[in-house]
Amino acid sequence: QVQLVESGGGLVQPGGSLRLPCAGFGNIFSLSTMGWYRQAPGKQRELVAVITSSGSTNYADSVKGRFTISRDNTKKTVYLQMNSLKPDDPAVYYCNQRATVYAINYWGKGTLVTVSS
């Protein structure tokens, strides 16, 4: 079973920034939709941001204007730049690689983001 690898999580003060990279898998990466999801304690996993193979992006309302998703197909990596972090943002952040036509739906183990002063 393929498991993606996220990194970059940690403790940051309110208003601070973090950048989360995620290493994708395989030559199918460039054809995949890549997404970042998060799950806070006691809550369901929710979509944060996605980027399609053509570069179109979509964001949860709660992160619009603060978070940016991007991808580097040459490095098979997707990034989540998180700015102006708020007390509502702490969660385990998960990376997802999806290519429905190829029956691909990979997840990572997650990386923990904590926002605290």
C-alpha cells in the first residue's frame, strides 16, 4: 500500500507561518489531483485545499487568503503554505493523491500543526 510522506509540521505562534511539503508517488503524480486535509481532535477530517493536474485550485472558506497550495511536478511534491495561522488551525494535516481514472487514492500519515503562544 502506497503511503505519502508529509513533513513540515510543528509548533507556531498565532499569526505565524508554516510550509508543509508532501512527497507524492509515481509517474502518475503529474496526472493526479493533490489535496491537503486536516483533522482536529473530535472533529471529522475536512478538506483544506486541492490542486488539479492542470493547476486549478480550491480552498476551504476558512483558509482562503491565508493558505496557498502549489505543486512541483518535477519533484513530485505538493506544498501547503500556511500564513496568518489561527487558533482554529491546529490539526493533523494529511496529504492526498487522487487519480480516479487509475483507481488511485493515496494518503499520508499526517503531520501535526500546533498553534499556541
